[in-house]
Amino acid sequence: MRELVPALANDAERLTAMGAAASDLIPRDADDKLARIIAEVAR
């Protein structure tokens, strides 16, 4: 990690590519879904 993170932080092109790839993996509405689940359980 000590070697990977600084190298990645200093490589804008690689960081952009990794961010774009990750954005397809993470649901955009995960926070809303979690809030709905919590609200329903709390009832």
C-alpha cells in the first residue's frame, strides 16, 4: 500500500481509468436502498 497509493495518486490518467472502471461496479443508489431497508426494519 505504501508504494501503490502514492504512485496512483500521482498518475492522473491511471486514477481516472480506475475510477471509471469502478463506477460501473458500484450501484449509484446504494445509499438510498440502504436507507429504505433501515427505515423498513425500524417500523
